[in-house]
Amino acid sequence: MPYEAGSFSHVVSQDALFLVPDQAKLHREIHRVLRPGGCFRMHRLLAAQTRGRRARAPARLRSRQMEWRSLADSDNQSALSEAGFEIRLARDMTEHLQRTYRVLGKMATERAESTPDAAAREWILRFSASCKEIAAAIDDGEFGWGLLVARKPERPR
């Protein structure tokens, strides 16, 4: 990263870092740019170890690029520890993800009913259907949402 060591007090990622091929290097770089005591917060999609029948198009597009593992998988936490972080929190937030997609699907359906433009209404209904598919995949245990919070120690180990 093109930043000086210790440039940031916080680094936050929401559902993006799984796209970086070299995770170990990524974690070392995040550790480097954080100042001592700095916080790294990472939200990420999680998936079951096996791909089930409900991982359809909306979910598959994203899942092709991610590793299929859970937040509890020690690889998630040990990789951060190896980079020098202290794990502060590892939480499965799947219930919140499930609620979010249910609400999005319902809101989109309601919005479509009052949308006069046929093309826009069609797009909104497709979006609503994709939300329902993702919610169904979550119901089937195929997807989840995790939160990891790690801290760079005040003093090097």
C-alpha cells in the first residue's frame, strides 16, 4: 500500500478483502499501515464448506471469488495473528444478514408496485427476486456474515 507505516488509526473492510489473492501479504500491509493500538475491522461473507443447491446466480457470482470457510475457521484468525494482530472479536452476524435480505426483498417488491416505468419496475422485481434467493441460501446455511475485529498491539511482540 502506498502509505507510510503507522499512517492510520483504523482500517475497515466490508466484504472486499476476500478478493485479494495474497491474504498473508494483505494482513502484513494492514498491520504495517496501522499505528500501534490501531484497529482493523473486517466484515465478510462466509459460506459453508459445501455448496448447496440454493447457491444460485445472485449468490454464485460473489461466492466464486471467495474461499468457502466459516468465521470460526482458525485460518481466519490465525492469519491475522501471524501478521501480528490481537483478535478482539470474532462474531457470526448471519442473523443480521438474513434480516437485511428479507427486508430488502420486501421493500423492493413494495417499491415496484408504485413504479410507473415498466423497465424500472422489471429491474426492481429482479432485484427483489435475487434478495429472496440469497435469503433462501442463508436459510439453507450456505451463506453467512462475519465480523472480525483485531488490534495492533501498542508494543511489538
